[in-house]
Amino acid sequence: MPPVPEAPMKRRSAPSQRYFDLVEALAGPGCPMCAILLQQADKLLQSILYERWKDQPTHDAIRARQGLCSGHAYQLTQYRGNVQTVAIFYRSAVDEVVRILDEMERSVPIGTGRRRRREARSEGAVLAARLAPRGPCIVCAALDETESRLVETMVEYFDDARLRESYEASDGLCLPHMQAVLAACDDRTMLRDLVAIQKRIWAQLRADVEAFIAKTREHSGDAIEPREASSPSRAIRLMPGEHDLFGVDPRSAWRWLDGDD
Ligand SMILES: [Zn+2]
Ligand SMILES: [Zn+2]
């Protein structure tokens, strides 16, 4: 159990729970924001699975999103037992798409075999849009809210000595969270300090990866330090952010939903 951090000295009001969460997470491995969000996702998924199977708003949200997002849906299958709860929720999701297809079936024009390709494509795009989710993944929506608060807290307390020291000694922010904090920053001193600290962290990571490559490639016999040994996996986690928090890149098959030809 890590020591409970002291309250920051300069604040007028008591620091928020988010401040303590951040300071605590900065002492652990990886991006502190990713760590907090992963923990929250785990709690939420367990609550959905073990407590909310009769909760109507949860059912409604799952119906509107046609399930959870891909990442959280697969995470849901990682917990032991309660497969029936998954089935109950996904009955709502599948029922929703069957209902939409049923409406579509009745609305698609009959005898369109000679219709020009462009017209058919535009009709197809309209139908595809009707299958789009009507709401967000409930887990993603909750994480989105927490993420915004964490970014605000990082900006608000950036001049706090304890948070600063913890950040300097940490694995740093992942790339998406670094971008989020930079974008939320409204102070030039903070911008400079943030860039300088994160650069030192990433430069150290680069040095660790380089040392790992050199030592493994040359079979030099030099002992690989623990931080060098962990550097490839740290880089993989810190560049895109943690697994299941940030999705895959948008793919070209979806361009027609934006109306492109
Ligand atoms: Zn992160
Ligand atoms: Zn999600």
C-alpha cells in the first residue's frame, strides 16, 4: 500500500480526490491517467456484470449502443461466471439491430436491379447510418468524464510540489494523455515545464530502448538493466496509451458514413 500523499500546500480549498488519485497513480508503473481509467473500467464492468443486470437505464444504454464498444465487450467476457448476464444484456443489443433491420426491410425499394450504382450506394449509406449507435458505450462515457477531470486536475495542480515531484519520477504520461494535458494548459510556464519534464522522461525511455537493442543485438555480455529490459513493453504502452482505452485507427470502409464518394 503506497503512503497517502500529503495535501498540497498552496491550495485554498481541500484538494480533490482526483489529486490524490493522480499522485498515487504517478508512483505506479505506466501512464497514471491510463492506470486510473483502467481501474475504473474494471469496477464498472464488474458492476454491470454482477449488480446491474436488472437496471433498466443500463439496458437502455446497451440497447442504444448495441452493446458496449468492442474493447469493453471483450473485457466483459474476461470475468468469471455470469455468462447469463452477458446473454441478457446482449439480447437487448441484438434485438435492437434486428428491429432496425426489420424497419429497413420494409423501407428498401423493391425492383432496383437496374438502379445506377451511385444511387444504390447512397441508399446503402442511408441504411448504414441507421445502424449506427444511438449512444456511447456506457463504460467509455464514464471514462470520458473521469479523463476530463484528471486532465483538469493535472493542469490545476501542476505547480503543486508533490504532484510535480511524483510526475518527474514517474513513467510519464502516455502520448494521448500528454496531448490532452497540453491542449488543456493555459499557462506558458506550465507548458514549458510540462514539455521539459515529459521530454526528459521520453529521452530516458529512448536511451533505455537503445541500450536494450545494443546489448541484445551485439550479445555484448553486458548485463541488461531492469529498466532496459522493460523498455520495449513500456514504449508499447506509453506511445498509444493502454490497451482498451484507445481504439484502433479509423479504417477506410467507413468513409461513406461521412458522405465521401
Ligand atoms: Zn495514458
Ligand atoms: Zn467502451
